[in-house]
Amino acid sequence: MKLKLNIWRQESATAKGAFKTYTLENLEKDMSFLEMLDVLNEQLVTKGERPVVFDHDCREGICGTCGVMINGRAHGPIGGITTCQLHLRSFNDGDEITVEPFRASTFPIIKDLKINRSAFDRIISAGGYISASTGSAPEANSILITHDVAESAFDSAACIGCGACVATCKNGSAALFTSAKISHLAKLPQGRAEARIRVVKMVEQMDKEGFGHCTNTEACEAECPMGVSVLNIAQMNWEYNKALLLGA
Amino acid sequence: MIKLTLLRKLLMALTGLFLCLFLVIHLLGNLQLFLPKEIAQEQFNAYSQALSGNLFIKVVAIGLYVSILAHAIYAVVITIYNRKSGGKYAVDERKVASPWYSRSMGLLGTVIFVFIVIHFQNFWYYYKFTDMPLDPWGRKDLYSAVVNLFGNVWYVVIYVVSMVAMGYHLLHGVASAVRTLGVYHQKYVRVVNVAGVVYSVVISAGFAIIPIYVYLVQHQERLLTLLQLK
Ligand code: HEM
Ligand code: SF4
Ligand code: FES
């Protein structure tokens, strides 16, 4: 396969970036997208040029670091996957592919395609946990919970923090990410106790970081690799309104 | 000024839903315009007079003006803020992930706002602040004002186009507002989504048909001749 790549190159957060075009030949259609970038980087290193910086770790869709914008869509043209799960067979021989970092005022670029997602970490630190003392795992049957509730909480917990929701949202809103954690914990007996104070603190932090207003376009759900539902946002709003009325 | 994003959203949702409730009452009142002229003129003018003299209505009306202004002001605040926080891409195909009207609420709202200004000038200002002609029963003849205005095809066009914009605004707005209030159970969300679509279509079509109907009735002779049906 032959591909023409337009890749965003930027030296630092403050430097001005620009697209650079590269042509790769003899690619295997079963290569993953990141393997294709590896091939490109090997060629660049051989030529003595600086390789393209991109985030990646697990390469199996669980760490959430590899997100980039591919031809104008988060994680590329296929729904429900991360960039590392995308393969060249999703493209045609001779295609031109534009690769940009996830963009939002809250996600500063570190270099090339690598962005700083620490704002997400600070939202979680603000309250995305339960403050019970840790210790060895308690007897499982001492807290009763139905299968459906456990499954539903697990669906919310599936968020891998990739940032595709923010990158896809025209408003750069982090509502899906933040609400996933809020409703994950609110659905479980252990997390329920602190639900109100948690939602207030996490939403406050989300605003402090400068994420936009959620306008319920639901684009986030459509592009989320883990299929996290927008109903988590509804539950976040519910918990928030409850905290407003009843106090945190 | 409200600082928190969720509080701003809550304000948008509450004012928006209040306006939605008002639209139902407004449409029901306007249905009198479908009556034959002899009945409609007296009944509609009596209705208008009763409304403008009623204290309860006056209080609600103030709530209405405040809602429209607060809704529009915060719409601008939110839209500007979101423009800054959202990313821009050289190649952008994000539109496949959401319907166009959900991304165009500011634009649709602006069309509605311009319409509201025209609409207030057409009827509200004319009724309240001018010495308009009286009907045979001695009441301000709002009915004839409506008929005269919608004799002009351009006003019919302005009103119908605005109602289409409002229809799309509501198509996203109703479901969005209820989401902001926090309805999250799948069962109720489905009910709300269907109800939102039905509401939007019925309300905007209902308002849009009135100018068309009033235009057609007074031009029916001419139109029929034009179509050579007579
Ligand atoms: C008849 C008049 C109107 C009605 C019934 C109405 C109704 C609504 C409703 C129900 C919402 C949803 C609130 C939410 O998302 O939480 C909404 C949102 C919105 N409205 Fe209106 N509205 C009206 C007029 C206007 C006007 C005049 C403007 C602008 C000048 C405007 C701009 C907006 C914007 C920007 C949003 C929010 C965006 C979003 O959530 O995507 N609306 N409106
Ligand atoms: S909600 Fe989905 S898109 Fe957003 S950060 Fe989590 S996994 Fe990524
Ligand atoms: S590299 Fe871990 S999710 Fe893609």
C-alpha cells in the first residue's frame, strides 16, 4: 500500500506548528495505524530527521493515550475503537491521510501529536474516588448489589480517559469524561454516600480547567471508543441539581 | 453573572422550557383565527382585550420578557465561551457525529430573536402603544391587523421561515433541556425524546399554518382565477 500523510509537526507548546507531508510505500494493509507511524519514524531517524512524537502505551485499546485526529475524526474513520486499534485496511491504496493532535483550549500540545491531558487527572483528583480507608478486599457478599447495577456501573467505568469526547465536541466540553466517573461511583453503594459532594467538586474543577458547556450534541458518545453513554451526563446533571437543592 | 457551566445550562433549560409552555398557550389562543370572520373578529378581539387587562397575565408577561432576554443573553455568553474552548481542525469531519441543528442552536436562536423583534413590532407594540382602529364592538381590532399583515406574502414567508427555524431549535432544545434537568433513566429518556419531536413539529407547524391560512382565505378568489378553477 502507498499512503500520503499530512502530519502536524510542532516543536513545543508555544511554537507555531505546521503540516508536513510524507509519502510511505510498501505498507502492509494489516499494519496498525501506529505501526505505520513507527515505519515513518524509522525512515525519519535513518535520514537524520526528528521522528514524529505521538503518545502510545498499551497498543490494545485500554490505556487511552494514543488518541489523534485522523482525517477530521477522533481515532479515525471507524467508531468504537482507539487509534492503536485502527488498521491500514480501513484505508485505500493511495489515500491521503491528515493526522492532527486532539485540539481543545484545555489540551495544550506538548510536541507534534502529543498533548497534555493533565486537566483530566485534576478533575479525577478533585473527587473521582471514595474516601473510605483502604485495606484488604472486604467479603464480596457483605455489600449486596444486583447484576444490572454492577454492569451499568462498569459501563460508566469503561472510560479510558482518551480525550476523544473533548476533541470531538465543538465546545471542548469534558461532560462525558467527568460524568462517567461521577455516575460510575453514584451507581454503587460504596460511592453513593459521597455522590453530592463529589459532583460539586468535580464539576467545579472541570469549569476551573476551562472546558466548554455541554450542549448535548451527543457527538462525544458517537466517537467514544468505549461507547460511554450520554446518559452519564444526564445522571451527572441529576446529581448536580440534587446537590443544588439539598446541599452538597 | 453566573460562573458555573452547569448553572448557566440550567438557566437556559428553565427559561427555554418556560417559553415552550408559553408557546402552547399562545398557539391555543391563536387557533381562534381559524374561525369564520364574523365569529373570529369579535371573539379574538375580546380575547386579546381580556388578556391585556388581566393582572395575572401581566405578571406572566414580565416573566416572559425576562426569560427571553436571559435566554438570549446566556445563549451569547455560552456560545462565545464554547467557541474559545473548542478545537479547530484543518480537516474536520466531526459533523458526522451529531445532527446539524444540535450544533446550530446559536444561529437558529438568532433567527428566532430577529423574528421576535419583528413579531413584537407587528402586534405587541401596535396593540399596546398605538391608537389602532376599533372593531364594530368598540375593541381594538387586532383581528383585522392580523388579516392585513398576512395579506402580504412577504410577511407570510418571514413567519413561516422563522417557524421552521423554531421547529429545529425545539427539536434539539426540548430533549436537551430535559437532559440538563437530569432525567437519566432510559425509559423516561425515550418518552421525552419522542414527546420532544411531537411537540416541536406540532407547535411550529401549528404557528406556521396560521399565516398561510389567513393569506389563502383572503386571496382565494384571485388564486382560484389564477389556477383557472373558476
Ligand atoms: C420561542 C423562543 C425560544 C424557545 C421556546 C427556546 C427554547 C430553548 C430550549 C428548550 C433550549 C434547551 C436548553 C438546554 O439545552 O438546556 C434552548 C437552548 C438554546 N437556545 Fe433557545 N429558545 C427560544 C429562543 C431563543 C433565542 C431568541 C435564542 C438566541 C438569541 C436562543 C438560543 C439558544 C441557545 C444558544 C441554546 C443552547 C444551546 C444548546 O444547548 O445547544 N433561543 N432554547
Ligand atoms: S468518555 Fe470515552 S471519549 Fe471521553 S475520555 Fe472516556 S473513553 Fe475517551
Ligand atoms: S495505545 Fe493504549 S489505547 Fe491506544
